[in-house]
Amino acid sequence: MLRYEDLNDITDGKTYQLDDMVPCNTNGCDGCSKCCESDMGKSIVLDPYDIYQMTKATGKIFDQLLVEFYIEISMIDGLALPNMKMDKGCKFLVDQRCTIHKARPGICRLFPLGRLYQGRDFSYIFQVHECAKKDLTDVKVRDWLGFEDAERHGAFVKKWHTFLKMVRRRVEEADTAYSARSTSPEEDAKAVENSESMEAFSYDKEEAKKAIMTSLLRWFFMNPYDTERDFDSQFEERMRACMKELRGH
């Protein structure tokens, strides 16, 4: 979820890279699970890798995670995207421990860090008011994230972030196309009388936007992942297929 705030209000004023030390280590949380128990709204937005990992860890495909209320689909930053359903806390939390800790979503891994996007690149920030636990200690960013290959995952995040920006532009263009094609009722009537193209007044911007978002959800989330195959190749295949389909909208 994108946030537009003064960094001086929410961070320690620094930015970090993978091999920098950052004072965010909760040291196993020591019995605290407040963030997982809280109503965090739609803030834990899920990406395709998160769904792949959840499916691999639980055996539940996207539809099952939805109907069993682990996740939900919400309008987030102008797009329909999945997020953890947190109105009553996380369903993966049992006895104050995460049951999918090794496959937890990227935003959960980050917390209380965040990402600062600058164009196609990003750095990490420490959100100083987010964690309820006190006396945090220093830890290297890559160790805190705990990815097997942090650089590889970072490359995926950049590609996914850039792709979502492109999809948002397509949604905005749907509105622009609607404005460009819309005519007055008098002009519409004249077009019909003269047997002119219906395109000028038959364009439905909501249907166009719905088609774009449906493509996004279907290709990257609803179609089950093969957890016996690596994620990266499936992601690339789905991105090519989705982009081809979006060109038709």
C-alpha cells in the first residue's frame, strides 16, 4: 500500500540498503504479537510471490485462502489486489506464533521496515512508530528480511512495482478514452440516424476498468501456481500473457 507522508514524521531520517545495519531487530518478538493481532486494515498487500509461498506452505490455492477468510480482495491504490484479512487479526496466528513464518508475506518480513520507491528503484526505511516492542537492536537488513536470495527477490519487487504502475496507467487511460469518446445526447442521436459507428457512445469505462483488473487478478493470483516449479519462470510467463491481454483492453 502506497503512503504519502513526510519521512521525517515516520522514520529515523535514514535510508538503508541490504548490507546496512538497522535498529529494527525484535529478537523473536519475545511473546509480543500485537501487530498480528491488530486490525491493520488493508495494509498487508500481497504480491504474486506471497501467494505462491502461501500455497506452497499450506496447500491452499488462492480461492481457498479467500473463502476461508485468510485473505480478501480490496481496492488498493486504484487497483483490485489481495491483502491479508486483518479485521480480527491474522488467521495464521496461533498461540501468539505465526504458523507460516517461513512463508510469511513480504510486508510481514519487512515490518517495521518499509520501502521508499524512487522511480524503479527502492531503498529501505525504518518506521519508528510502528512496532509495539521496545529496546530493538541492530540487525543487517538482508538478515532481517530472511530471503534465501534477497537480491533476486528485490529484482522481482522492482518488476512487480513497475508493472502495477503500468496497469494503473491503463486504468487511467480507460477514463481518458471514455472522456474522448463521449458525446452529447444530440450528437449520439445524430450518429445513430446517420448509421455512424456506435463506438463514440457505447464505451463503458467501468467495464473497461473491470476487464483490466480481472486480467491482473486472474493471471497473477487466481490461476493456481505449480509449487513444484520455480516461481520466477511462472511469473515471467504470466506477465507476458497478462500484458498481451491488456493490449486488447
